[in-house]
Amino acid sequence: MAIAEADPEWAVGFEDECWWSRLTLPALNSWADEGKPMRLVQKSVAKDDPDPKAISCYGLYLPGLEETWLRFVDGRPVSSITTQFLSWCGEKLEAAGKKVLLLVWDNASWHISKEVRRWLGKHNRGVKNSGGEAGVRIVSCLLPKKSPWLNAIEPKWVHGKRKVVEPDGLLGAYELADRVCGIFGCPHYEHLSISQEVP
């Protein structure tokens, strides 16, 4: 990481996925004005509610750029969506003038699958064959198992969940995603889905 942080063409990125629940749990801590504690009540979703109870998103925290990039998912994290997210991040990093991403992430099955490893190999060969003129090389750095505290994006998830709490009503899935993006200061991009093609 020290080598990557010393080179302006490298970016250090902490990647993770997070589920955002529409049903605020009473045990969740949040902030409130002094002397006015927030009272959270267990909520339920009507059977005919078309939105899921929780939505998932991918996030990449880039300390060097002081930015967190989010993409929500229609469904759950899987290998094919992981490669879509990495491809999208690579395009954004290339536009920012970066050549290499040091990707710090955990051992989730959709990070270490054959599909993702093949995609990373093919992607990096393509960057190498272009002479470094096209694309961003991705150097994968897996964290030790069961060590979420080593991933710098984890505290951001915790604080984000405290900030999007809705004590008085039930948020729709899109409204929740929009609120999360607002907290992180990033646009609410089109949601990733399995049907989308990876460039």
C-alpha cells in the first residue's frame, strides 16, 4: 500500500458489498438532537409491497481521491455483477488518470470465484497488451479471513446506516438507495443486474 500511495498513477481501493434494510431495527444506533432520543419501532412490509425488504450495493472507497463509489444491485452480489462493478470502476479510474488499482477486499465467494479470477486475468492481459495505454490494471489483495476491521470501507457502512434511518415511515427501495448515495456524496447510478453485459 505504501508503494501504491507513493505513485500518483496508482489508486488504493477498499471494496465491499453491503445490504441496506428498509426495515429499521430498534437495536440500531443513530444520532439525534441532545435530549431528544430517536425511538425506532420494528416495521413490517405488506405482502403486496413490490420492493424487496433489503437492497444490496457494491462500494469502492478510494482514500487517495477522498471518494466512495457505489452501485446498487437488482438482486444479490454474484460473480457476474462483481466483474461489471470492477469494469465500471476501471473506466472511472482511467478517466481520473490512474493506471493501476490496488484492490483490497475480502474472501467472499463472488470475489474469489473462477469467473472473477478469469476476468481479472483477461482484463490485466488486455491492459498489458495495450502497453498500458488502455484500461487500468487491477492488483487483487485479499484480506485475511474473518477480518472485516482491516477493510477501511466497513466503518463507512456502519455510519451510513445510522444516517439513513427513517423512524417515522417505510422507505421505498429506490428512495433508500437515493438516500444512501446522498450520504456518500455520489450519484445514484443505474442498478447493476445479471442481465447486463460486461464490456
